Amino acid sequence: MNRWLGIILCLVIFAGCKKTDDVAASVKAQSAIDDASLVAYIKANNLTAVQVGSPKTDTIGVWYVIEDPGTIPALYTSSTSVTVSYTASVINGTTLGAPFTSTTDSGFNPSYVLGATIKGWQLGIEAAKINKGGKIRLLMSSRYAYGPYPQTQYGQYDNGNYKLPANALLDFEITIFDVTN
């Protein structure tokens, strides 16, 4: 009797579990939320941001603001190495959270191959055609950053939550020091 009761209980528990395998639908739903949130943030902060691409190319989730165009023209490809300093923050509704990472104050300017960075950097830096010495602000939806995965390597907590949670909208302030092809 107890064995049957245990089997029935397990069947009821497993029947109540529902796994969503429709990843495309989940991404599409999150994209709509992200895009609406980014537009609201841009409007609330009176930013003159430029949208990368168009809704037809599905790159609506990346926007840029050129804060300083720089002086030396640069050509960007996926194999371009960029030397930068940056500050990255999470967008919380219509406000900007505290930076979760920054190289600005450290004096260390890392170099990255553009094709190895998050997709938001690739799309935004290339579309803005920012010159060496320039400064750009990139605003991006989660699908062009880290998506549904919290970034635990930053290891910073804010009220028990990661400073870079899943599906985070990001704001990067990037200064381009060098561009090498």
C-alpha cells in the first residue's frame, strides 16, 4: 500500500512539472520586454541614441550615443583588436545601477578582438564607426549581452542578487584608445 502511495505521489509531482522547450518563443518574449525597456530608458533620460540596424534585421536591441567622435579614423572588422577603457552598468527601469565592472579607474586598458566580445559591442562599435580617441556609450538588450545567464564571475552581490543578473540590460561607456587590424 505504501509503495503504491509513493508511486502515485511521484506521478502527481512529475505530471505537475512542465518544461518549456520552446527556446525561440522565450527569446522572442524577452526581446520584446528588453526593447520596450530600452526605449523607455532612452526617452526618460533624454538620450539622443541611434538604433543599430532596424526591426527587420533584429538588431533593434543595440543603441549607441557618440559622446566624443575621436580624431583618427578607424576601420572595424570582426578581427579588429580594440584597446579600450570602459565602465559597465545595469539599466534598472529608467535609472542606471552602480557599475558592475570598470577599467576606467584602474589605469589598465585591455585589448579585445572585436569578434570575441559580446554581440552588442560588435554591432554597436562597428555601426557607430567611432574613431580612435573617441568615446561611445552602448545600450543593449540582454540578447546582445549575456542573455538569460547571470554572470557569477563578477562575484558582487547586491541584496543577495548578482550585480549582473540574467536578462540584464546593459549600458557601457567605452573609450577607444587604439584600433589594430
